[in-house]
Amino acid sequence: MNLTRRPRRLRRTESIRALVRETKLSPDDFVYPLFVCEGQGIRREISSMPGVFNLSIDELVRETEAARRDGIRSVILFGVPDEKDAEGSKAYAEDGITQQAIRAVKREVKDVLVIADNCLCEYTDHGHCGVIENGEVLNDPSVDLLARTAVSQAEAGADIIAPSNMMDGFVQAIRAALDASGFEQIPIMSYAVKYASGFYGPFREAAQSAPQFGDRRGYQMDPANAREALREAALDVEQGADMLMVKPALPYLDVIRAVRERFDLPVSAYQVSGEYAMIKAAGRLGWIDEERVALESLISIKRAGADIILTYFARELARKLW
């Protein structure tokens, strides 16, 4: 056999494979999601997300410090308040749990970027992402509350606002509110393409945010639609988004790629709770090599075009990438 083309030459050793590797992960790519609850000394593991916890502010600071030592530069915070009401007033309260957490992390941990998730579902007693009237989520009154929430998060010290509610016009309203309050420099990482997904189940346990009636298909996207994703992203770009997000990640790699090719803004993707839980469960049962599959999944997300990856694996995998 006389072959002049032998692709295996470039796969022969790990050193050669590393030299020619097309897609590489770094801890700088990761955003670490954290759930903050009220109280002190609380580190309560979420049953459907092994290794992920509801953390009181003191424990949140410790976890953020540890993540920073592992090379993680960015965290995103989700608040889990003790008290909820119909309009999610704790989302925009000056002493809200998220606002307190932002202040504590910015005060205690150096060189960490704090992203504030901007939504109402964790704060409403009905579990929907806005104001309810006659069983329907009202768009414009909800947007007003989201803009108010964004300003309170910026006042607390958030570096980036990440609105995740999929209300029409949410980016425009938040941008206008931030600018009017003197926060022109605060970027918006828009959940531009957020699908009504079955992969969110464990998150709803963590954030205690499951809808008390109906579902969110009236405002989150139909999983069957890809062209609509580009329309949604284009609207957010027009309205002033600085970064675009696709959520979930693995079931929508084609959408990540399409958004990457259409727009020149940074693209983020959220490897959501269900994706994490599946890998963890199969790993614990011995059916897969958990670490290898987790890394492979993140590589696929970056290969599809994501510049930024939100993942619960951030800490444990960052240690492998140093």
C-alpha cells in the first residue's frame, strides 16, 4: 500500500493532537451559575443536580472565592427568596437576596465578573416570568418590572445584566432604564433565544420557580423553530444587546451555529440543568466516563460557535484545563 495521505500521522501522540487541535477550552470561556438563598451557613445540595447547592450569602462568597482560585472569572447569580408575591417585588428590592449577594461578592472577591440573571420567575408566587392577569402573562407591565430589576441590580454592583424572560421588547426597555440611571457602561447579555425546554426541570427545583399553573410556552420559543431564533436574536441586536445567548445548548447546537454565522456579537450558550443532570446521573451509574463526556459536551458547544459557556461543570472542569 502506497499512501501519500495519512491523516493518522496527526493523531499519533497526545502532543501532536494537542498541537493541531482546532477547538480548545479555557476556564476563561466559562460562567459559573450559583443559587443564593437567605440565611447563614446554608449549603443545601440540590437532589437532581449533584454537586450544585443553594448557598447563603456567606457560603456563596466562599464558593466564588474557590471558583476564582480554580480559574473561573465569571459567575451568574440566581436568587431564591424566602418570600414571594404576585409581582415578584423581591426581584427589584434594594435589600433583595440577589442585590445583597452582588454587593457581598463584589466586596469580598477580587477580579470576578458578576452577572445578574434578570427574571421574575424565582420571585413570583405563581412561578411565571411576569405579571399575571386572567391567567395570562402581561407583556408590557412585566417589562416595566424587569427594567426596574435591572437598575437595582446595577446599583448593587452587577457587571452585566442578563435578562432571561423572553418578553417582547425586554432588551430595549432594560437598555433605556440602565442608560437613564447612569449605567450606560453596563452590558446586556440577552437570553435572545430561549426555548420552552424540558431540560429545565432540575433548575426549577434549585430556584423553586416551577409555574403553579400552565407552562411557559406562550413566551419561550417552540423547540421546533430555528428561523424564529434568528428573528428573535435580530430584534435583540436592534434593541441594544451586547451579547446573545442560546438556551439550552446541546439540543440546539444548530441554532448556536446559525446565530454565530449571522451576528458578530459574542455568543453565549447555557448548558442547562437537565444537560448537567443527565451526565451526572449516567456517570454515577457507571454508564459513561463522566469527566470525559462533560468535556466533550462543552467542546461541542464551543465548536458550534459559542464564545461563552454557562455550565455547572465550570469549577470541576476548570481544574482540568489549567
